[in-house]
Amino acid sequence: MLKLFVAGLLASTLLQDQTTQPETAQADTAPVLQLEAPAEDPSALREEASSYAAYHSVIADLRDAPIGSAEDLDNAMDTLSSFYSEDRLVRAWIAYTAMIAARHPEYLDDVRELADYYGPEAAMSGLMYDPAYATSFENSGDAQQSVVDALERDTAQIREVSERYRAAAYDLQTARWANVRARDRESRLAAIEDAAQRNIALDSDVQNRIGSGAASELFETGAAADDTAMAPQLSLTVGETAIDPDRQRIGRILSVAALEDLSADPQRSREVIDALLSDPVVERCMAWVRLDLQQCIAAGHFKYEDSFCIAEHALLDVSRCIGASTATN
């Protein structure tokens, strides 16, 4: 539909030009390349994307992190919560996966062809106002699949850690410290609110590999020595059915990848990209994550319940929000 719309707009403009410059209009029968060469370092998204990589660094650490004290649970909750303030994780999630999509030159060539024919501004406007249009390009299929595969690997790791903390919630019911009535609910809630000030640093090797694949693959993880003792007795079924990707969501990611490549006007490109890094559906889902986590903590009476709150809201709900399919909250 975008091509028809833009073609109609272009035809109208050409008819006006023909009334004043008929000879020029007849001579220009072939499309004129208007797109400048992409910038040498097309990594303007890297700073945003680094927060998503840092988040998965935390997830990788939590696979082996001790769950043997109130402090262990508090640290896990606070570190995770630092990524859930405002739209930090949402923007980072889109930026990171857009960098994965941008690794498909055939798709970017399709976008360049559109921009060369109709002009970069028309192409950028179309991708901005109808992000799902990005999924209709002839060679967008591989880019879409790479994004979906990466998101499924990332969310699978989050669900795995969620299972670990859910199982711990049952095991900790036999621990004396976890059965003492918790009287820190107000300070615990305040700590979650203050967690937004925390930043996770990444080493240079990880920084260099951002966007090369699923964020969960950037970090080596191994099973903890005592993981067998904490093996969950129940399993989560989220994500085991076939993924039905949300076309609007994946299209937004592909649009950001394409717009990063349309660098004829870097400032304009940045403005459009900045708008697309905001996904209202996922942001609303993450707002529910924060609210549900706070309510879970406020309603809990014992520390072992905090482990359940981490599993259910700080992990599992987040995996639903940032998966490839439509958010369920």
C-alpha cells in the first residue's frame, strides 16, 4: 500500500512539473539515485543496544548466582529492576534486534532501491508510519527469521532462570531465614524504585560483538554445581508452542534497521529511529511488570515469597513482553 500511496504522490508532483518543464520531465525517464552512501560506522544504535546486552549479562549471572540468603534475593531483584524503569529495556531490545536484522544486506538493498526511486524522505516516512510494511520486502524473510530466532533464544534463557527461582521458592520454605516474617516491605519497594541508577558495564569484547547474534549468546554460562539439588519439579510451558510473530513488532525492528541504513540525512534518520525505538505495546507490558512485581513484594510475608515474585514477574512476565509475539499483559 505504501508503494501505491507514494507512487500516487509522486505522479501528482510530476504532473505539476510537466506544466512548467515538459521537456525535462520527458527526458528523465530513469530513476535518479538520491541516496548517499551509508556512513562508515553505521552503529548509532550500539549505545542503546548495549543495555540489552547488559541485561542478558545479568540473566547469565543469575543462572549460577547463589540463592542462599535474603541479600542474594534482594540483589537479584534490584539488578533486574534497574532495567525495568521507564523505557530503558524496550529501547535497548529494539536497537539490539535491529542490529541483527541489519546483518542481511539483501533486505537493506531492497530498502535502498525504494529510497533511490522515491527518495529517502518518502521511504523513511513510509517505514515510520507503517512499520509492518518493512516485512513485505522481497528479501525481508531472512532478516525476520534472524530476529525471531534471536528473540526466542533470549527469552528461553529468561524462562530458564525463572524456573530456577520458582523452584527455589519451594525449596526455601524449609530454610529458617526465609521463614522469618519479612518486615522490610517498604524498604524493599523503595530499593526497587531506586534501582534505576544502576548501570552494568560490559567488557570491550562483548561490546564488539553486540548485534552479532542473540544477546544470550554473548555470555558463557554453565550449570552451577548445586543446580541438580534445585532442579524444578514443575515446568513452564510458555514458548513451547510454535511462535506466531507479531508482524507490527517485527516490522518495527526491521524498520529501525532500514532507517539506520538510510543516512542521506543523519539527523533526520536519527529522529525517525528515535520515534520507532518507542513501542507503546511493550512499554505498557513492562509497566505491568513493574506494578505486578511491586504488588507481589508488598503482599508477601516471607523472603521465600520474594523468590517467587522474581520468577513470576521480574523474569517470566518480562520474557512475555519482549518475545517475538504480541505481549500478553
